[in-house]
Amino acid sequence: MAKIKKGKSLCIFSAKGGVGKTITTLNLAGVIAAMDKKVLIIDLDLIGGGIAVALNRASEKNIFTLYEDLKQNRYDELNSYVTVYNERIHFIASPKDPRQATKIDARYIESIIDNASFLYDVILIDTNHFLSDLNLLTLDTVDSILFVATNDPLDIKNLKSLLSIFKDLEINKFKIMLNNSRDPFKQFFNAVDIANILKANIDYVISENMFVKNIDTYVMNGQILTTISNMPTAFAKDYATLTTVITDVLESGVKQ
């Protein structure tokens, strides 16, 4: 009997807010679509999630609707809770009412990710930076974790503490991305400095060249940078880096 191929899941995480997790998530989604693969973004930043806003798409249902229907045995199929951005990029929005965030039982997240893995090549999960029960279970469930960091001293200090927690929990399925495009005018440390401070590899670097001054215009128009036709040439090095991230995710756990 042929083994059913399941998609890979990646959680985009950080040690503090404001490092560019959501934009990174969206840019990765654009790269996945360009690889002719289907991607589902799950917005698990339950209080301040911005995926629906950034994509400028109204969502009739969201992660709370999905949770409630699972709990009440009203669940039909995952597609009923998905909002379509384009043919290859879909998303499940965060709750419209932030008061619903505390009502979602973390135990249902594993089932949601598993169901999605049968329908999509990659599941991208955007979160907040708190080590809540829901986030911890998500981090434990996914195939891979991408830490997004900047060269801000507070960010690096927090990430160093977070990595020590992951070491204690024996979670090692993560890679680290240094996002220099988040604030290119503040260059406190380079990748080598940060690696020495963290005592961990910096696996990917997004350069300051990918800083887009008018990024808010793209967000207001619901555009993903990596889906724009000239992006692969205008930001060739960084586009290649994002492609490498996804290639690594797709190959994770695959025996050579």
C-alpha cells in the first residue's frame, strides 16, 4: 500500500515582538507558491494576528471557529475554514475578537496541523513570542522551527535565554534567521558576533538590501513582496535565501 505523502510544517517564532515574523511568513509563502506548491498559513498570534489584515482579505471563519466546531463535533472539512489569497496561498485567520484567544484549547492544534498536512505541501504558522501552552505545543508538533532575530541587543539577549530553554526541553529542530532588513540603520552586531554570543549557528541572513521603505503600501494593498514579478531579480540574494529556507524544510526528515 502506497504511503500517503504529507506536507511539512514550519513555525516562525522569535524571542520578542517586532522582528518581522509576519512579513517573513508571507514572503516564505510567496516563495512556496513560486515553487508550484500549495501553502497554508495559520495565524496563531491569537490576540494581535495580522495575516488577514496584511493580505487584505476578509475571513468569514477563523481559527476560533475551527476550534469550536471541532470541540462541538460540527467539523466538516478544513477547506471550510480557509480563506483563499490566490490559487496556491491560503490562510486561516486569527480570531476577530481577541477575547476568544484564551478559550482555544491547545490540544486541538496538533489535530489541525495534521489535517492540513494532507492538503498542503507546506504549513506556515505565525505566532506571537510568548511561551504559552499553545505555542509550546505548536513548537513541539511542527516539523521545523525558524527563529527570526534582529541584531538588537535586547532581542539577542532574549533569544539566548530562549535557546537555553529549548536545550533543556531537548528541542533541536530549529534554525535561526538574522533579519537585517527589519531595521537596517541599526547595525550593532554582525552574524559572526551574534553566533558567538548565542553559541549557535546563524543559518540564514536576510540582508539590509531587502528593507522596503514603503512596505506599508504593499501591506495596505494586500501584496506579498515575493509574489511581485521583479522580486526574484530585484532582491536576488535574499530571494535565494528564502528559497533555501523552504528547501531545507521540505527536505527535513528525508533520508538521503
